[in-house]
Amino acid sequence: MDSGSIWPTDKLTALRLGRRLVAEVPASRPDRRGFVDICPARSEPDAQAQDEGWVRSDVERSFRLEHWEYDRECMDGFDYDLGAALIGSANAPDEPELSAVLNAWGVQPDLFVYPWESDDPR
């Protein structure tokens, strides 16, 4: 990982294991909430490891990042996507580029949590 971005060990490990992480970020308006999510790419070796009952770590994963905003009033139900807006998206081929994208977006690594620890509706 780039030395300009310090990742908590558990979150960096989660990314390398292919786990999705989410950060809540400021929204454009008070009636909205914003989230950035990182989805590590999965490969054929990941699928094979899963079939065998284990999880493969990969320091050379690529990542998909998306910044979404949601209407606060719709977030609690099945219609969370009503009024949702994709603010930005990016692909990062490796960990240094992941850090570069997050830096450009002004999102610090220590903001990221596991999806179940967030209010992200996805």
C-alpha cells in the first residue's frame, strides 16, 4: 500500500481477502447520505478457493470504487435506490492506485468499515 495512506491492518487484510468495505462520507445536501464502497475483484483462483472451502488472500487485487448518495427517507426500506445517485466511480488496478483514488476523493482509509457496521443500504 502507498505510504501516504495508512490502512488499519484488519481492513487491509479484508480487502486482500476480497471483502467489501464501506465509508460514510458527507452528502451534497442534508436530506441525503453518501457512501463510498470498495469492491475487490474476484478471480478464478478465488472461486476455486471458495469451492474448496477457504478464502484466498491476494496482494495484487484490483478494486471497483463507487460513491453513492441516497435519499435519507428511502434508505430504510426496499426502495433505498429511489432517488439514489451515483456520484463517482473508478477502477483501481492495484493497492497504490486504490490509495490514489481515495486521496483524490478526499476519503481516508480509517473511515472504512465492514458493510454490516454501516448504514449503507446495499
